[in-house]
Amino acid sequence: MYYQLISRLASLQYHLDGSIINFQIKDDSDVSLISFDETHSYYGYLRDGLIKRGIRSLINTLAWPNGISLEKAIVPNTWTAIEYTVKHSTSDVLAVLRKHAPNHNPFMVMEYYPDWIDCEGQRHQTVDSNIFAEGVDKILKYNGSINFYMVFGGTNFQFTNGSDRTLAYHPIITFYDYNAIITECGDAYPTKFKAVRDVIAKYLPLPTNPNTGVITKRFIWYISV
């Protein structure tokens, strides 16, 4: 599957007149439980696997903004992006990145969380829209780039929801909302979308009349086969 997927994406790279400019390799396991050598070896394996399959675009790793995570994610012939939440100080994040990463490494927040997953039996996770927008503003003030995870809510179909591993087993619900800027059904989240849009408008020209109306919903009965 990996070979088939990457081989198809290789022809869509920017230098071949496609739209893909970058590939990310990531280790979602708990980096505190894996040695430095094991992590570097794993990232190197993923990087080399992309290159062998025709990838000539930029390749990045991903780290949390702390020394241990960054040192394990910085490997040759890649650059390192950051993931964090509104609970982190952007100035502190940038300081840690500059301390551990090469000077030419860009400040890219590849996963900036509007909130988090919801687990069974727990309250819905939310972050105040203004607080989230202020976090976005701070990143852009430092001339950083940002990617929202998630920018829109989704659905975990069948048994793909999995669980969150903390101190106990916490099943994740099928509703993958993430308190995102755009809801699971495609509507603009009333306050968060506007707050973030107003911040981005300070740095980039935006369309004057975005289509943020509520999408017409339709109820579909379950069908038995």
C-alpha cells in the first residue's frame, strides 16, 4: 500500500508541474518511551523510503516544542515542524526551536489544535474562540506559517475511532469535531471561524464576502442490506 500510494503521489510533485511541495514523516508513538537511536533510525527509514520511491520534494519531521522531542526529530535531509496548542507560549516555542534546530529551519506550526478529541463519558472539548484566534495571531506575528489540525470536524467511521491512551483506556467517540473552525457537516463554526478569519485578514488579503451560510441538511434513514 505504501509503495502504491507514494508512487502515485510522486508524479504530482511541484517540480513535475504538480501541487505537492512537501511530505511529512511522523512518529505518533510516545517519544519519551523510545530511544534517540531508535527514533532517528525510524525517521531515516521513512525518509529513505520516500526518496527511493521518487520523492524529490521537501520532507519534514514533526516534534512537540521540547528539547527531547526536537532532538529526536531533527534528522539529516529533513526539516522539522512543530505541533502545539493554545496552552503553549509561542515565544517559548520559537525559542526552543531556535535552540535545537538549525538556523535555516523555518518556523512552521504544522499541527495547531483548535482543541482535542472527545472520549466517551467526558465533556465536549472546547477552546474559547478569541483565545484560539490570539494564538494564531502570535504565530503570524513571528512570521510563522500555520496549519490547523483539524481545520474541519470529521467522523470516525466504523471502528476507526480508536482510543486515547492516558492512565486508562478512553474510547474516542465517532464524532471527530475537534471544536474546529469548520464543523463536521461543513458549516463555519459561528464564532471561531470569524475570529480566525479576522486575524488572518490582518496579514493577507481575503475575499470580502465569504460564503459562510449554513448548509441545508437532509435526514437519511439507515439502509439495511
